Amino acid sequence: MSTTVKDLPKDLIIVDGLKGELLKEHKLKPTESSEKNLLPTADDVQQVKTQLNTLTGIAGFKSVSLKPTETLEKVVIHGEDDIKTEKTIQGVLQAELARDSSLSAVSDFEWVNLKKAETADKNSVPSTESITQEAEHIKLKDGIEIIDKSKLSHKDTMEKNILPTKEVIALEKSQ
């Protein structure tokens, strides 16, 4: 069941003015189109295959078949980062050298020359006199700290300043 153009509502049919605008010839700027080939070249495919073969070879490698060997020359070439860190570590290296020399002095020490000493555990318990003195002192401090201020009475202070008389002053001046 197909519908004809006459059966369609007028809203859905393209108006003649709009139809003419769409179908008329437009003046556009000429541009060159270039074909984009997104497929990899044969060299790219070969490189990917080589990388995959290398990775699968590394993943499948069994280290059990290796034999231990020792290198004859051990030469390490330091980069700029290593040199910078080495310069900042010079103080640490000096401290390590001092520690190593101390450790070597301790390890070279002859323990045979030491005399044997008897150690006695001393657990000094204070005497009864010092315990009672400390208890009296604590009681005295507690008595001072815990004074009931409501029981105290107010007293006025009288200053007694004895001044010399005129005769005593005259006598001192004459001497």
C-alpha cells in the first residue's frame, strides 16, 4: 500500500517556492577535493606485525633457560640527572663515609682486652625518713593550697615609720 503525493497532507509536501530554491543553480566558490586514504600502507602493516611478533616473543619467553653470567667490565655512563643528584648527595656521601669508618673501627676492636665486670641490680628504695619528710611536705603544700578564704578576717595594715627627731638630725650633722 503506497501513498501518492496527492494523498499526503499539504504540510509535508515541499512548497513550489522552496522546491525552486533548492533545485536552482547556485554560485559557489570552487574548491579542490582531495581523496583521503585512511588505510595503512604495506610498510605500516609490516611494522605493526613486527612489533606484535616481538611483543609475543617477549611475553612467551621463559627465563628458566638462561644461564647466570658475570660481566667483565662494568662501565656506567651517567646522564645529566644522575650528575645533578650526585652533586646534591655529596653531603650524604660524606656522612656515609664517616659512618663506615666508625663501623670499621668498631669491627676491628679487640674485645679480648676487656676486663670482666660483675653487674649488680640496684633497686634503691627510699628510707622511711625520706618518705615521712615527703609526706609532710605534701601535707604542707595541700594545706596552703586548700585554704578556706571565708574564714579569714580583714586586717588593716599600719605602717610604722620612725623618723628621727630634729635633735638627732642636728647631732648627725655635727659629726
